[in-house]
Amino acid sequence: MVIPENFALSNSDLRILRKLENFIPEKIFDMHAHLYDTAYLPNLARPGSIFAEGEAVADRAYYMRFQCPLYPRVRRLRLNLVSVPDRSYGERGSGHRARCNEFLTKHLEENPDDVGEAFVLPEDTDEDIAGLLTHPNIRGFKCYHVAAHRENTWQAEICEFLPESAWRAANERGLCITLHMAKDRALADPGNLENIREKVKKYPSAKLILAHAARGFAPWTVLEGVKRVTENVYFDVSAVCEPTAIFAVIKAAGADHVLWGSDFPVSMMRGKCVSIADSFIWLYSSMLAKLEPDTEAQANPGEANLVGVENLSALAQACDMLDLSREDIDNIFYHNGMRMFGLTD
């Protein structure tokens, strides 16, 4: 197996993980994990992308080899495989979306403890959606702005990449939908917020998961809107590297509506997402290495932890500030996911 240089735990990673040893539980349900074959990701797995590093096929063994060292006490592991998006899925003739679903189905056949989410396109009909449910452990849908039919997809409305047919199927079958919002203001955008409120009211048996603490990389976008969403909305906190947005969603929605996820392999990047002005920026180790050393600095400016380590540290800080119980923490890491999918041990 190819071992990407940056994936190995650094001394700084290890120091933080030792501090988190009693925080990270023995049972983990990763609610936002990406496994894939780069053969159907011609755009996402471009040179320089985290998806292009290491092995061409990232399977469960690959995840366990690199992600599991972040859980030093783990003895029970389940994954929710969130299908990796690629712009080519919209080109029906490419067959890439079908191959993505075949990869998901094969994984679930080989790993019956795991569940997964199929990728949906904005033009999917009810028949198309039914055709994606090729395994009983496909328990939800993943959508992403790259599927929207516009040039600047980052400004797409939710309805431009999440079809009504997916909402209907999720409502009828009690499935989940993982939504990574677009638009600069995320949940603070009036269009995004009203679309979410309208749809969860119309489809009360669908379980909406707002990824990355409602895309709370700029925490101010979460603080007000999170108070206005209803109880069939959940939040995964994957890849969020600052505690403020995590604190906000736990406080507003309750620990029983918050789910932990790694966003693997994004968790294997070295760097951190930080809020700045009214937005956010991803700082990578390659960027930090170009900074001039500061005599006041506590660390070499070129050093950076894994995003996964930063995320676990931010979650621990939020839980500590909220004085969460051990039960609450275990629910976030494991039991909330189990209940969402109606699973038992």
C-alpha cells in the first residue's frame, strides 16, 4: 500500500491525541466518510487533490490504516459512506455515477455493519431514485452543488442540486439526506434557510443532515439560523476546525441531533479551516511553510496538524464548554447514528 507522506501522525498530532485519549470513545460511528475508486472521479481526483494521493481505490482497509490511528481506543467501528461527488456524474453517458453506486453497493455487501448514501442528480425522477437503492443498507442520499446546471455552482440554490424526488423517497422510506449547502452565507442565506424549513415541514419523515455544522466554517452563518430549524434536522460536525459552530449546533439542536464524522480523506489533509472577516479560509501546511518565522511564535509556522486532529480537538472544546456528559459525547460519536438508521449491536 502506498503511504502518503502527510498521512502519518506527527509528534504534534500525537500530543493532541494523547490529551483527547479519554474524550474519544471506544465506539465510533463515522457519519461522513468517503471511500471511492478514482476511476470514476476524473475531476475530483485531479493531481494535487487529496483524492489523488495514495491508492487509487480507497476501501475500508485504507480507511482503517490511516484514519483509525486517530481513535486510539476504538473497538467498534461503523461507517456511513457518503458518495463522493464529481461533476462528471451529470454526463449520463460517462457512467461515472453508476460506477459510484456500484462501488457503494459492493462495499455494503462486504461490510454489512456499514450504511451508505447514494448520489443524486437534480434531474432524477422517482424511478431514477428508486434505481439507486440497490442495497438495503443504502439509507440515504448525498447531493452536492457541482451537479447544478449553472457556471458558478457555489452560488446554487438547494433546489438546483437536490431534487424533489429525493425528498419524496426519503420521506416515504425514512431515509436521510446529507446536504452541504452552497452560497456564501450558508445557513444565514434567506433562500437556504427557507428552503430547508419548507422541505422538512413538507417531508417530516425525511432526516436532513446539514454537513459540517451547517457549513459553519464561518461560525457567524450558523448562530441565528440554527435556532430556526426543526427537530428532523441533524448536524454532522465533520471537518469543522473551530469550536464555535459546533458549540452553536449542540446548544440549539441538542446533543441528540449532532453526529460526528471524519470527512475522510479530507481529514488527512494537513492544515486548518479558520474564520476570517465574514468568511473562512483553508490554511494548508504548504501555505504555512512560506511564512517567515516569528520569534514570538510557539511553533514553526510550517507545522500543521491533520484536519482530523483539529476537528476532534474543536469538538472536545465545544463539549467541554457545554459541560456535556459522557453519555452525550458517546451519543454524538455513536448512538445518534445508530438510532437514525434503526440499528442495534
